Amino acid sequence: MKTAKKPPGGQEIRHVFAYNLKRLRKQRNISQLELSGLTGLTHNFINDIESCKKWISSDTLAKFAAALHAQPFQFFLSEIPPDKIDGELLTVYNQDFADIFQRVVSDWMDTYLPKKTKKTDSPGDKAARKR
């Protein structure tokens, strides 16, 4: 019989968020001071968040996501040992990855590929097709 997992407590969620904020910031090679400039938040506030001394609002989460080019849920992903991943969780992660990948590819195509324009026929083209 499967027992229900205890949901993470507030302090555990803070640790997960702090870890991911720091991880995403370092992946993008951004210092706390640079992140402060990108978000309009003070360097001390960012430091307090990363050290789990302070928590954030949804507006602050949106600022971090925009500055770090991340999706809000990425700040709440906890590292799960491979032997603890079940099929349902793997399906959720795979779907999230597929959704983000499709969005990134679509944005890239919209930005860098020329738009297709509808070719208009000249009078000579129409006459040639009729023959």
C-alpha cells in the first residue's frame, strides 16, 4: 500500500527556491549586483532571499523569471534522486520540457526566420497556367 507523501513545509520551499534562484543566476553568469540592476530589487534583498532570510511576492517572482529568462515553476523544482522518480512525475517533467522547448523554438523562428509572404501572380503567370 502506498502512503501519501508529506507535502514540503514552508522552510523547505524557501530552500528549494533559494537554491534554484542561485543556480539559475549562476547558469546565466549574473552576479547578485547585476540581478539587482535587472530587477530593481536591492542587492541585500536578493542576498537575504538566497540565504532564506526573506520570502518573495508573486511580483518579485515575475521579476526574477523575466531577468533570468526562466519560467516561474523552475524556481520550485527540487532535485529528486533518480530512484525516487516515478512514471507520473517523469510524465509531468517531460510535458513541461516539451512545452518550453516548443515555445523557445517558436520564438526563435518568429525572431530569426523571414516571414513567408503570399506570392502574387503577375498577369503573365496567370496566362501561362491557363495554357
